[in-house]
Amino acid sequence: MAKVFSGRYTADNDSNVVVFLIGMRINKRYAINKWLPVFNAMPPMIRELYQHKESLGFLSSETFMGLRTTLLITYWQSTDDLLAYAKGEKHLAAWRNFNKKVGDNDAVGIYHETYHVAKGNYESFYGNMPLFGLAKAKKHQIITSEIRTAKKRLSKYNGSS
């Protein structure tokens, strides 16, 4: 079980971060032969990312699974790092396999969204939580009086007040 950090914490917002959301939606539950290969393509890539974090510019991820939709939130050092990974063999193989086995078949859907967030333009709060989200991806720090509010955490690095 993950260690819970009692109290209030945040993640440092002193550098740019890229947030990449990716996932799939099962549109036809009984079309297992279409959606299962899509579902199974992600774990090997996640393992690779964690095994080579520093060299790939990958910071961390969180995974969520609903009844029909999965969501993987990943954090990256830069869009260049993310795009370089997309050109890597594991991802290209998964993409070729998807196009071959699924293509435009509506049994399963896939999606992704990319956000490049400049330093000081994001903030976070974690109360009595294990390392999670940005706090797992970046420097986890206790909230002090200087950064007690979201407004203070946002202004710490972007110069606004």
C-alpha cells in the first residue's frame, strides 16, 4: 500500500509540464476481438516509460478505468519528449496494429489530448494522500503559509498576485 502523507501538500510549479491524456472507449462490449488488443497495447508502453523515465522525458502517470472508458494521464518534461516517444518502436507497433485490426470500425474508440502548461500556470493540492498526479511527477512539497492558497501557489512562479 502506498505511503499516505498526512497534511497538506502541493507539487512544485517551477518548470513547464506537458500533460498528455490518452485512452479508449468500448463502444461495443461484445466485440472483444476489437477492443481487447487496444486495451492490451498500453501496459508494455507504460512499463517501458517507467523503465526509461529519465532518458525519455517521462515524469509519471495515473490510470483510471470506468465501465467503458479508460484514461491514462501522463506527465512529460516537454512536447519534444512526448513526440519523440510517439515515433518510438513500441508506440508505432501499437499504432500499426490498431490501424490493421480496428481502423475505422466503431467497436472501440481511442482518444488523446495534449496540454503544454507553462511554469506558474498550474497548481495542485493534496490532503492526506499518497504521491499522486503532479506530486508524483514533480517535487512533492508541504504547503506552508507562503503557499497556503491556490492563488499563492499560482503566483509563486508566474509573478502575478
